[in-house]
Amino acid sequence: GYVGNFLECSAETMSVIQDYQYEKNTYSDSQFLKDTVRRTKKSAGKKTLVTDGGYSGIENRRLSDANGIQLITTNMTGRKTASYADFRKTDTFKRYSAFRNGVETVPSVLRRKYNIDHMPVRGKLRTAFYFGCKLAAMNFRKLCIHLQSVKLMHKNWNYETE
């Protein structure tokens, strides 16, 4: 009876789940987006938020723009506008679409490895806590893998002095 939503931030070499929400299953994707945008602090650089079509909408786009966030919905629901149809043909859109497809692996991993659908507790607070712990475990695993790759890269580094 509950649904989780998470915000994953990524860089070239690593990604981390930065924030999450956990609500009753009647909470809409659009409301999740509004909550996230309102909580996100403005920064000097423009942020890009890549989502699926469930988060699209004029109101969400306006709110995102007002908070310095570029909202990219990679799979529109409903009618397509001419400007969006043109954008879908660009290499930028294809890159964002591939990125979002990579994000889709997170729910799959949470189901398969972290057994997110079967928590040994009942109630919103307890299941929200377990959900957060499972996301933290996933982040910790990503950190360990990243540190191992850095250590391997450092080990193979050629230290020549002149």
C-alpha cells in the first residue's frame, strides 16, 4: 500500500541516491516531483532532472524552470507538441533517454537484491525506515565498488620520476 520515490544524482564515474520519499500508494508522480523541486536548493549552475512521462506537465515544467531545474521527460504521455517532437530527435535527448533507462535498473536491483517488496514490518513509518536503509545499503555498495576501482587505478598508475 506504499510507494517510494528516489532522487539519484550522478557524475561521470559514480551515482548516489541523494533523497527519497515514501508515501501511500495514492500519491501521484506529479506530486512527488513538486515536492522534490521545492526541496531542491537553487545553485549557480543549472540542474537537469531526467524523468519518465509520469512526471510531465505544464505546471511541473513551470515549477522546475522557476527553481533553476531543466526538466527532461523522456517518454511523454498524452499529446506531443511540435517543439518536443523536434527535441526528441536530438543527440541530447537520446543521451538523456539512455541515462533514464539506466536509472530504471535501480528499482529492479531493489526488488531482486534488496527484496524491497517484502519488508518484515507493517506501517508507514517502519516500512519507510526499511526503505531508507535499503537505499543506504545500495549507496554503500556503490561506494565500495567505486573505491575498489580507484584503488585498482591507483595500483596500476605508473610512478615514474625524472
